[in-house]
Amino acid sequence: MDDLLGFVRARNTEDNHAYAYVAQVFGSEALLDSHLPLLDLIDMLARERTAMDGSDPRSVGLAYALRVLAQSYADHPDFREEWRP
């Protein structure tokens, strides 16, 4: 799970940097319809999973959600097939 969390958080960071670049080049108006709120929520889920005790009944659902989210990066060279739900 740690590898999956690291993967999701790294992709999230890359996406945030891309949005920051777009804002710098084209202005903040270019981000009005962006996915920034979603990226913030994904990072919040990853942080919660990291801090969560493995016996917490929510951990299974949260792990599944992170696997589903990771699939949006399935074409990334670091994606692992075993992360698919």
C-alpha cells in the first residue's frame, strides 16, 4: 500500500505543478474549470490512509478508492498492474 500511496501522491504533485504552470502562463482564469479541488481531495485521502490504523474498518474502502484513482495514471511507466481494483 505504501508504494501505491507514493505513486498517487507523486502523480498528484505533478498535476499540481502542471496547473501552477498553466496559471502562471495563462492566468488564474485558465484554472476555473480545473481539477484542483479534486487533486486536493485525493491528497487528503492519501494522507488519511497513511495516518490510519490498519484495523480501522474504513481502511479497506479507502484503499479501494485509491486503487481506482490510480487507474487514471495506468499509462504512467511506474503504474503497477497489481494496483488495479
